[in-house]
Amino acid sequence: MFIAAGIAMLIIYGLLVYYIGRSLWKWMNPKASVWFKVLYIAALAVISTSFISARFFGGIAILNMIGSYWLALFYVLILLLPLMHLLLWVLRLASLHRHYTEKRVGYAVLLLSAAIIGYGIFNAYSPVVRSYEVTLAKASEGPDSLNIVMASDMHFGLLSGKKHAEHMVEEINALDPDIVLMPGDIIDDDLQAVLDRGIDQILTGIRAPYGVYASLGNHDRYEGDIQDLISALEKGGMTVLYDETTVVEGMTIAGRRDKQDEERAALSEVLKDADLTRPVILLDHQPNGLDEAQEQGVDLVLSGHTHRGQVFPAHWITGAIFENDWGYLQKGSLQSIVSSGYGFWGPPIRLGTRSEIVQIQVNFQP
């Protein structure tokens, strides 16, 4: 079934690439030489398969970069080209079509595509601070309130790189957090890309009196022993909670393995030693275990993963899949906050969403 679905998706993708390629070719000189046409087809074939090829050939940086920006252009053109062809059809019906009309409309589509991609890049690389205030009906052993800063889905690596990491550290420190929590997808499938850029060392610059705690997401992967990945991340100044708990001022901070991890423990097992009379905060990358968290006495769940769809109109899909795909939700005594993420996956653009850092003012009122 999975193989058949994969083949079907590749066929659909190939047809869409052909549609884009043929549309672009019409705006060029149709009398171009055979060699130019062959070169055009070859270039389109390489570019359109570069994101997939990079995965097969060990994550070659240049292929990854070309593929990521191609996906951005591909997405925008798939939205705009049908509108362009509809406009041309209407102009023909109205007898307003001229021999130069198609080229002019084509150039307008390319300019609009560039503008949309530029706007999407701005949204991806210019995070905002999203603020929430929650009250937990339990007392901590420490202060009556806590300033939590949360960052998820950084996808650090090739495109979400050194400068993006430095900016994040500056933004977090400017919020003067008591504690920093990171619910997964810290890296983008490639730990070496993070280490080569010194991002692990940059993260040691985060300042929080109670520390930095993280859980792992579906992109926090490593071909070797997962403990090597955890050790590398912890050298970056964070404590990784891998189906584990820790206690901070009487509060339990728990971190779950990602839902796709076959060895993920039941939440009851993770929390077996937790004091449920004190606040319990859970880091769970994918926000789809709210019922279980509520049953086990968790007070606040922090998640990411959804990116809020990342590009319009994918937020309709994430909204249909997850009970809380972005923002705040209260479910009985349980409260859930889901971030759209600090980084991005694939194309370095966000349309209809914005990269963000989340600040949560938690009040303890037993």
C-alpha cells in the first residue's frame, strides 16, 4: 500500500512539474535550438528532483539548498499558474487576447511569485513573540509565578543556520526567562550540519536560572545510537528528557519520546514517580495526546510539530488533524499551548503563518 501510494505521489508530482515546465517554456522563445531545449529539460529534471536526490546522496548541501528553494517556487507556481490560465481563457472569450498577452501575463506571474516567496522568506526568518498567561490550580515550592519561554521546531541545519540560532538566543534572553522549554525538532534530520555550524555552542548562550529542557521530535533523528544525539544536544546546554521527568522547584517537567518512536512509553509510566499534587508540565512534540495527558493529571502540555501548516492553505489540514494545531486550548483542568515553530521544514518560507517564540506567564494559585 505504501509503495503504491509513493508511486502515485511521484506520478502526480511529475505531472505537476511537466505542467510548470511547459508553461514556462511557452514564455521563452519557442524557436530556440534543440540544444537549448535539451538543456532546459535537463536543468528542470535536476532541479525538480534535487530535494529527493540530496536524501539519497548523503544530504549534499548544494542539492538541499536548491531543492528547498525549488519547493518554494513549485508551491507558489502551482497556486498561480491555474489562475493565469483561467485569466487567459477569459481574455480569449472576451476577444481581448493578443499575441503578446500570454508573455505579459507570464512575466507578471513570475514577478508575483518572486514577491510572494520574498514575503514568505521574511515570515520564516523574522519570528514574533507570542505571549500567553495561564493559571495552574496547584502550588510550586518556589515562586508564585514562572516566566517560561518556549521554542520549538527550530529545524537547525543548512537553511535554519548559525544566524537564525544567534537571533533566537538573543530573543530568548531578551525575554528574561526563568526556564526555557523546547518540545522537539531541534535539528533538521542532520546532526552533523548543526555541529559543523557551531549551533550547539551558540545555544549555550541561553540564560535561564532554572535551565533549558527539551524533548525530541520526529526530525531529531540520528543513524547511530540515539544517546549520541542526546549527548550532543546536551553539550549545547540543554537537558533532554527522553521519556523522563525532572523536578524544578517542586514542579515536574516531563518530556516524551516522539509519537513515531516505537519504543515510546505510556505516559502513565513516564509519570509514575511524579507528585501530581504539584504542577506537571509536559513536553510532547506532537499535540495529539491531550486525552491521555488529561487522564494522567498533567496541567500544561507544550507542543509544536504542526507549523500551523507553514504555508496556506495547509493550516486547514492541521486544523482537521489536531484538536489544537496552534495556540491555546483548555480541556478541563488541562491546558495546551502549541507553537507554530521558530524554524521551517523544506522550503524556507511561511505563508499565512509566522515563525515565533512563545512566552508563557504561569501563575500558581492552589
